[in-house]
Amino acid sequence: MNSKKNKTNPDGGSLGTFRSQAEARLVEFVNSDLLDNLIEELSYLNSSILVFFDKDYAVGEESQRNIILSQESQCKEFIDQLKKWIEVQVSLKNKKISSLDACQSEHRLSSKTELGELTVSQFSNINSASFLKFRGLTEDLVSLYDQIARLDRSLYGSIAAQKGNTVADQIERIRSAYI
């Protein structure tokens, strides 16, 4: 007979371990200003990018417009992934789903490699105002995605998945010293 403690999460750790180690921190996060700030930042970026694609990209040379339009679907996919992740956090905050449900793979962020690269930054030689604005928006979007991806790993990932997190690295070193 399986209990919830015997189930595993997508990162291979025990959900019972997840609950005992992360539940309070997860609840603290969803009730914090940080979640509200992320929602505001994503909303601002989303509206700025939508306005840009609606009218601003038409300004400039055809080659610049083609580069910008080639990145449109990746921008929208990044935004969609972030919206989906934030919706799960809001659902968790409003107690519409449990923390066990929130940590499932379908509610986690896709890796950036699965989404495709935003390659606008490689065109650093283009200095038109319109293109610089787009490059700034995409850099902000990638930065927000990276920030939320680190937060996702920190909140839902196993200790092994949190490499680069100094606290997680220290815990792992202590654990390996006693095993």
C-alpha cells in the first residue's frame, strides 16, 4: 500500500521529504510580495512585448523586422510558460491546488532549450532605436525567465537539482560527509 510519503516527485526525491523540507517556505513564497512583484513584472513585460509586435517592430529596415518577427513565437512561448507557472503559484496561494500538485512536472517550467533560444542579443551591431528596444525587452524576458527558473528549482527541486544554490550545495556536502 502506497502512502503519499512513498511517491516520488519529478526530480526523484520523496514527496514526503518535499513536504517536510519545503512546505513552509513554499507557503511563505506564495503569500509574499515577491510573487506579487513577479506578477507585475511579467504583466509589464507581456504588455510591452505585445505593443511592440503590434506596432513598433514595423519601424526600421526590412532585415531588422525579419529578425524581430523570427523571434516572436519564442517570446510568446517564454511568456506563456511564465504565465502558466505564476497561475499555479496563485492557485496554490488560493488553496485551489496542493503543494504536492504544484510540484508535478506539468506545472514546472520548461527548460529554455525546449523553448528555443532568443537570439536577438547576437545582433549587437544593429543600433536602430526599434531594434535596441526589442533587444532590451528580450533580455529582460530571458532574465525574468532565468530568475523564475532558479526560484522554481529552489522551491520544488530536489537538493541535487539546486546546484549553484550555495545553501543547497552546503547541505549536500554535509549530507555526503555523513553517508
